[in-house]
Amino acid sequence: MINCIVIDSYETSSLITKFCEGVQYISVEKSFTSTIEASRYMRKYPTDLIFINTDFPNISGLEFYQNLNQKTLVVFISDSKEHAFEAFNLNAVDYLLNPFDLKRFSQTLNKVNEIYSFRNQATNSEEQFLQVRSEYSLVKISLVEIVYIETLDDYIKIHIQGKKPVLTLMSIKKALEKLPEKDFIRVHRSYIVPINRIESVRGKSINLGITEIPIGKSHEEAFFKAYISIGY
């Protein structure tokens, strides 16, 4: 199932939702008229596909997509062909011109399904785990299950959702090198957090839902620069 959201006017969102009804492989999870609201949603809920208008005020749909830290497919929607070249340079699946009908939209969905199926097959064959040695064994940890990582002298402690933490002899710097840069960020000399686990930031403290992590002074500038750039 391809989970998608729509970031556009109420009328366009309603039309897309209607066109997607009955299509077995796609589900419209949410609709937004604001990129800020969409960003908040995507922090908590990884999204396979977004339909987004190119012409939002303050931050365009193109800029919004460029700043995403997710491997999300995108279909741009616009009233003109003005941004089409730039959209396809961003590897957009399609560029829909208003007004579009069901026949044209069905062509877009076919493209989405083909690309998603190919990408998903490739992703499943890639290594999506962090492998470490712990208690004389090689432990395979799913990246999506990591809540945060902390350093304990020469060791790191990997906190895992619903499971016992894993302790391994490794520097926090080495751990960061093994993790996808787009998904994890060092926020303190002692902590690494998954970006999509961040629920809120207050002062110099990050709320991960189940715990709070301090933001270190030497990492503060880099963290807030990244945090703002992805629309949090």
C-alpha cells in the first residue's frame, strides 16, 4: 500500500481523494492546506508519496520537497508549466496541470505504482540494519527501531523500541558514520537521535516522546540549522 498525503487547496485535495477511492494500492492518509502542518505530520508518519502544489506562499512546493529528509515520491501540481523543468530535475514522478481529469490522473497513478514498486524492491534488498558486536555475538538492529543512542565512555548504548538496549564497544563518532546522514543527527557529545523520532524541541531539550535529550552547546548551531531547514 502506498501511503500518500495531499498538500493543496481543499478543492484539489477532495478531487485527488475522490480519484484515489477504489484504487487498491494507494491510500490518501491526510490532506493539508499548509506546508507547516504537513511537515509536522511527516515528522511522525513517514510518507511514501506527496501531491503538492508548486505555488505556496513563503515556501514553494518545490522548496518544501527539496528540504525533505525522507525518500518520498512527489507529484507536483500547478496552474502553469512554469516550474515543470525544475520539478523534473527534482525527479518528480509527474507534473499535473490544473485542471486535470480522471484519465490524466490515472496515468500519474500508474507511474507512481511502477516507480514505487521498483524502489521498494531495491530498498528491501539493501542493508537497513546496524550491525554491532555485543556480548560475543553479532547483533542486527533495525534502523527504524532505534529510539536514540548514547555514549558510555568507550561504549555506546543503543536504545531500541520495545526491546532491551544493546551495549557495544564503539565510539559515538563511529556509530554516526554507520548511520544514514539524512535520518540521524548528533545533538550532544553523548547522544544521537533519529530525526523522525523528534516530537518537539523546547529550549535546549529534545522531546522524543518517551524521554528528553539535551542539545549540546557545540552541536546547537548545526542542529537548529538542520531542524529549521526541514520545516520542523
